[in-house]
Amino acid sequence: MSYTVVEDVEDRVGETVIRRKILQTDDPQFPSGYRYALHYGYTDGRGTILRYDNENETPGRHERHTADGIQAIEFPGMSALRQKFVDEVESRQ
């Protein structure tokens, strides 16, 4: 199994952090070809504002996390999901 870093950045603004970690992989645990976590949250313990990731225990499951809970999502492709995340974060700032 191999992993190639596509993006690995972290930006802190005030009491929030935005992380984008995207790895391209041939690991069968991640049939989309990507292992990723796109996270927007608080640094002071208040938790997650928004996160997209692929769930670790169910191969192929992709999730959207908010303060309201977790929902399974369809994976639209890495580029489209990354852009959706960026757009949602910008609309919340």
C-alpha cells in the first residue's frame, strides 16, 4: 500500500482551525483512492464546525460531520468535495 500527499495544510484564524489533509492511496480500505480529512473547528474545545472524511471502519463510507451530528454522503470526487468544503467554510466565516 502506498500513500502520496496531495495536500496537508493547517490554517488557524482566531479560535478556529481549518485543516485539509488529502492522501492518494491504493489501500483497499479507501476504494475512492483517497484518505482524507477536511476539518473546520474550534481550537478552544468547542468541537467541530464542519468536517468531511472517509470513515475508518467501513470501507467506502464518506461522512459529513457538523455540531448536529454525522451523516453519510455520496463521494462526488476529491476535487469536487474539497471545493464544497472550501465554499462551506467561507460561507460560515
